[in-house]
Amino acid sequence: MSDHDEACSYSDDNPGFEGEYEFGLTVEKLGRRSTRRAKAVYAHTPDWEYFDLKKNALCVVDIASTSLHIEMAIPGIP
């Protein structure tokens, strides 16, 4: 496996930056409004040089990647 392939594989499993942002989300359906706590969960690996805390070294990836999803609790659904 080349160094490039190893770097891409590593960054897929260990993004450069990751975190969560909590907020209130209001949903309205059929005239009923409900506000619930939600959070955006993100992971990002930039295509510029950054310091990787797991490797304790500078890293550079050729292709940046970003993922984002929203989580929200819905009453009555475990």
C-alpha cells in the first residue's frame, strides 16, 4: 500500500477535526409544533496541513472530507 493510500485510509478513520453542536430544533406538522433538543455531529479532514493529536505530528491529506449528520430525540421511540 502506498503512503498516499495509507494517509487516506487513516484520515477516513481518524478525521482531523470532529465534534458536536447542540441546538433547539422546531418541527411543525399538521398545525402542531414541537421543539426538541438536537445536535449536529461533524467530522472534517482538511486538505491543508494540520496537527494530528493522535499521531502527535503534522499531517497533510490531498483530498479533504467532511461528514455531518443531525440527531434528534423523538418521544415514544427508543
